[in-house]
Amino acid sequence: MKFPMIHVDERGETHFGVQDIQDRELAVGPPPNPMGQLSDFGAVTNMCVISFPAGTEAPAHNAPQPYVVIVLSGEGEVVTSDGEARRFHTGEVLFCNDLTGKGHVTRAITDLTLAFVNRATS
């Protein structure tokens, strides 16, 4: 499966890209075991949930470590240093891996609740 991500280039600019997580077929639940697709995001270290009121803006910042953000409710906007803005809605996922460089800006368009899942680093 493909998921949106933020990454940094060799000049320190942040950009949106795609993180491709290999998936596999998996039987789910008790018989008759419907089939689904499983994407393994890897080991995680912790998870937190943060809520922001509409209009909140976090100025340019880097991800402190690789993490996955899941929009639990509301609408947010992320702007990379190259100027591209994307809106994310309830149920959407974004990988943040801009540990260096110029960072990204985050805005709460509506009241916004996000789950941050920190990925373990090797």
C-alpha cells in the first residue's frame, strides 16, 4: 500500500512523497475468515493523542523522530518547505520523516485530533 510522506532532500527542502509499505493477504476473524490486506508499519516505541482547536498553527518544525500521524477527527493542513500544501481528513495517515532540513508547518483547519505513533529506529 502507498501512503503519503514528508521527506527532506540533500538541500534541506522538505517535500511530499510516497511511502510504499509492502502488504500481504491476511485472514481476518473467525471462520469463514474473510480476507484482508495487512501493511506492517514496523516496530513502534510509543503513541500519543493530541488535540488542537481550529486555527492553531505550528510554525516550521522537523519531526523529532520518524512517526506516523493518523487524523482521528477534523481537518488539518501540512505545508512543506517547497510550498506544497496538502489537507488531511479523518482516517488519513501521513509519515513524517523530515528529521533535518527546513521542516513543515501544520495547521488545524477545524478542531483537530491526531494520533502520533513513533516508529522505532534501527
